[in-house]
Amino acid sequence: MPVYELPSEIAFPDPCEAEPDGLLAVGGDLSPERVLAAYSVGIFPWPHKGWPLLWFSPDPRMVLPLNDLRVSRSLRQTMRKAPYEIRLDTDFAGVIEACGKTRRRGQKGTWITDELAQAYTRLHELGFAHSAEAWQDGKLVGGLYGLSLGGAFFGESMFAHAPDASKIAFVSLVNQLKLWGFHFVDAQVHTDHLERFGAREIPRAEYLVSLQEALAMPTRRGPWSLTDPTAH
């Protein structure tokens, strides 16, 4: 199948025309309007060093229906001890910077380019991108960020500089999304880490139907905060 070059106007090809690895299109920019349009039809940007901006729509898609969240007994015990203060949207820039700088096993470099960080920070300022953060002694020690549209949360990246910090931030965020009536967290591609929380791969066609159902909900613009921080 062909890989499409995006025109100057905001338009995307049918996600079902993506390559087997999910690659669908190249080019364009990371303007808020283009990024939001992409997510609303099941497409997301994934920069690769040395290449033009790449856009993907993988099949299958990794999704966590919120009611399927699994939390291990050991993590539940750790959370009861409240080792961290969990916050939402108090240091988005710090979270995305830490995600970009944290070295990961089996990865060389990062896909979180300066351009992408600036784009998502702008989306945060507009109320669409959000962070869940773990703080300890006044220091940011873990968290994650992502994008929200309707009843869908699109998880992008997480980091941890203290034991279980990103896991606790993630579980706290999911519990809050449940309270707000969200449908799912989109994890995009398979990771063992999120599979342990209950995420699973579903066919892209099924994902696109679920996405449109989730987008029927109004988008909850930020900044966000936990309804009851002591309950997470």
C-alpha cells in the first residue's frame, strides 16, 4: 500500500490504508488542529530520527478498557502506604521533559523531539493534553502524559525515578477517568508493562468504532485535578 504525503490542508487518508507496521502518511506539521484531527480518526504522530514526520495507525491497537484495569496485590499494598503525592496537570512540561530524557531498555535515543514536546505543551495549554504526576518531598519522581478527546485518553509516555512512581500515577489517573465516565486508555502499541494492567490488543476496525463512541462524549478540557486525592 502507498504511504501518503500529507497536503498543506488538514486531511488524512483512511487509517485502514496503513502499511502492515501501521505507517500511513508522512509530512505535515504538529499544529494543534492537525494533531487533534489525527487522534480523532485513530492516527497519531511518531517521529523517527532522520525521517520526515511520520503518522501511524497500527493494527492491532493496544487499548485498556477502564473497567478491565488490573492492579497487583503488591502495588495495591504500596498504594495504601501513600508513598507519593499524586497530582494532575501541575508540571506538564516537567513530565514530558523527563519522559524524553529517561533512558529505556532496548531503545536508542527518544522519539520525543523538541518539536513534539513543544506541540504537546501547546495542547496542554489549550486543555487537551494532561499529565499525571508522582511527587515525593517536593520533587517530581514519576508520571505520564497523554491527550484527551471525548471519553478517550491517549497515553503517550511515562517515566519513573522512584519505585512504582509511574505505576501509581497511572492507576490514580485511570481511577479518576472512571469517575468521569471515560471509555478507555489508548496505549497505541503493545507493551508488556500495560498488558499487566489489563490492556489488550484489538483489531483496528473495532478500535475505530470504540473511538467514535468515546468521541460522542464532550471533551473535558484542562487543567485537571483529582476529585479526591486521598482515594487514589
